Amino acid sequence: MNACFICKHGNTQPGLVTVTLERDDAIVILKSVPADVCHNCGEYYLSAAVSEQVLQRAEEAVNKGAEVEILRYAA
């Protein structure tokens, strides 16, 4: 567990979050993404590896012309 950088009062715990990304007219939502989540404010932190995968999946969705894409994260 790490202290939350945002609220400074909570600690993070492993959990799952929904990540929403927007670029121009495209919205990409990834559900069940593993993250460290603050139990106090809900802020979440993605590892470098998870962040890279999330951004790659979002880029693929945008490149194929999706306006709204909802995906379930799978490691």
C-alpha cells in the first residue's frame, strides 16, 4: 500500500477500475482494469505495463474509426 498523492489521507489497494479515454470525437472505455485504488478518494494509479496496454488498445480503437468503444481489459 502506498499513500495517495491526491488526497494525502488514504492508502492505495489493488482493485479494478474503469478507464475512460477521449480523443477528438472518439471515446474508449476499458472496464476491469487492474490498478492501485485509494480507499479514501477513489483516485487510481496504473502500472507502466497496464498503462501501455490501455493506451495501445485505445489507439487501435481510434485507428479503426470507432466513435465509442467499450472493452473489457484482459491481461
